[in-house]
Amino acid sequence: MSDEYRLDTLAVRAGTERSPFGEHADALYLTSSFVFKSAAEAAARFANKEPGNIYSRFTNPTVSAFEQRLAALEGAECCVATSSGMSAILSCAMGLLKSGDHIVCSAGVFGATVQLFGGILKRFGVETTFVAGSDPAGWQKAVQANTRLLFVETPSNPTMEIFDIAALADIAKKAKALLAVDNVFCTPILQRPLELGADIVVHSATKYLDGQGRVLGGAVLGRRDVIHEGVFGFLRTAGPTLSPFNAWVILRGLETLRIRIEAQSAGATELARWLEKQPNVARVNYPGLPSHPQHALAKRQQRGYGGVVSFDVKGGKDAAWRVVDATRLLSITANLGDTRTTITHPASTTPGRITLEARNAAGIGDGLLRVAVGLESIEDIKADLARGLS
């Protein structure tokens, strides 16, 4: 289906397989296991000699529909759905790496990713080098003989740094490593990393793919030999599984993905321009602004600039907290991608769990705020922020 239709159609139709009842909407299969016609059929499925559902820890029709739809949107051969975005990253690492391997990762990734790579995986003999900045030369310098994975968020969370996916893909290829790109901020509507040379795409489906803050979910996508043999094998055994209900909810979210992403991107662009004019704002981080250091790269690599804006408030933490506390409309929460605009102070929330040195390397200062623009009136969002900025 992916070769025949455009993204809008794929977001609504891909992955749908009707049962004998002929339902129009995607069906929700809330069952833990599946029955077989015979002992021979059961044996064939367990031996991977015959396709079909076995047990919902690793095979379920509703989850498969989500995997097929997202794979069509990303242009991927294979997709493995997981219980959350972090479990997607964990599954990627555990399914593809071993003790003695090395990761090169951006210093500006999500705080929990820093903890996973720099803390938990280190205990199992997987070392990580965190690279500050987006210059490919720094990444090349960090590569070692045992490097097996390059991992990057672009745009990064929360500083909105842009990375040259094609350049990093070349570095990974020469090192015989894999490049994984966290595509949560852009989604396949604005950016398709596999087309730029990436080997793996990671999603927190909790964010824009659902789009309304209802459920948790994640996904890992790429070539079948990489994803099915490595990542799926880990998920089948260890079980960080996406529930059928959550998959069904996210399927509903995918149907409106383009409409939401484009509207939120337009709102974020307008908000970023307005913030640049505010006297108490020291800096605005948004790739759609000509002032952004990687604006040209974002324009070349993406089809839009996304719905997230971060900015530094003059006066540090106290001033930033005053802006947060003065809001009446915006939701004070660390989640993003909802139809409702959210605001958070990164240095004291999720990234607050990493070291001060790591936060500084990622550019997360005490005055930094992150706003994920929803679908409310942008004028109302401006007025809500102006109260604390004035």
C-alpha cells in the first residue's frame, strides 16, 4: 500500500485488515492468547515456519495494525511496537548491542536517555560517549573501533538542536555501525530519517502519534534484518510490549497526525517570532527562525519545523518559574505533543535527574523553558506567557 498512496491516505488506511465481521474502524483485540486449528499449526507458528498470532506479548492484530501503519508512514520495512518511548530505546540497545560495544550519542538527548545510556547500560558493559554540539566532526572523533550505534534526537529535546542525518549516516556506515534517529518531534509528516540514510527510527508514540495525552507507546523501525532479527527477538522474550488498547488509541491519533502537526508547527512558528521580540527573553530556540544556527539545515532536512519552542528567560530560575506560575491556560507538565499546550522548566524536571555537567553540555540552563504548542488560539497562548514575561 505504501507504494500506491500518499501520507494522508496511509495515516488513515494502512494496516487495516478487517475480520469476518466486516467492521469499518480498526478492531480492538483484547485477548492474551490465540487458539490454533491443530497441534501442527501451533508447532509451525512457534517455530516461525508459519505466520500468525500466538500470544499478545509479541503478536496481536491491533498492535500489528499500528506497526504496519507507522512503517508505511516512515517508509520502513519493519516496525516493532513497544510499551513506551524509553522501552523502544531500551529494546533497540538490548536487541542490537552486547557487552563491550560502544555508543556515540548526542549530549542533548532526553534526560532519561542519558541515564539509560550513561548509567544502566554501562553496568552491562556498554559504554557511551556523549558528544556536545551538532558538528559531524565531533561525532567522527568520538567513534571507536567497537562503536556499534550512533544515537541522535533531531530536533533535540529541549534545546531544538538540528543534526545532519545524512552526514551522521556516512560516519556510521564507515564505522560499520548503525545510526538511530529519535524522530519524536518531527514525526514522519515533517521528517523521514530513513530516506536520509538512517538505519533505525525510534518513536515515543506517547507524544504526537497519539496526540492527545491519553496513552503510552513506542516504536522502533528500520530494515527487516535489523529490526525483526534484533529488536523483535528481545521484545518477544523480555516483553516491553505495547498493549492492544494503547495501539488502538494511537491508531486513532495517526488519522489526524498531519492536520495536527501542520497546525501546531504554524502556531509554534508564530509564537517563536513573538518571543524573539520580548525584552525579558534572552534567546529563542526554534529551527524555523533565521536566527537558529541550523536553520538552513532544518529547512533542507525537514518539511516543517515542529510544534516545540524553547527559550531562555532573563533572570535565571526564579524568573523562569515566575513565567510558569503566572500561566492560567498552559498545562504545567513535562509531556508534549498534546492538543493542549504544555510548559515545563527542564532543568528541574526530567533533565533535572542528570548531572549538572550533563545539563550544561546539553545547553539546559536554569532560565530555559520549553513550550509544546497545542491547538488553542495562539493569541491566547501569547497572552498567557506575557503575564509572566512582563
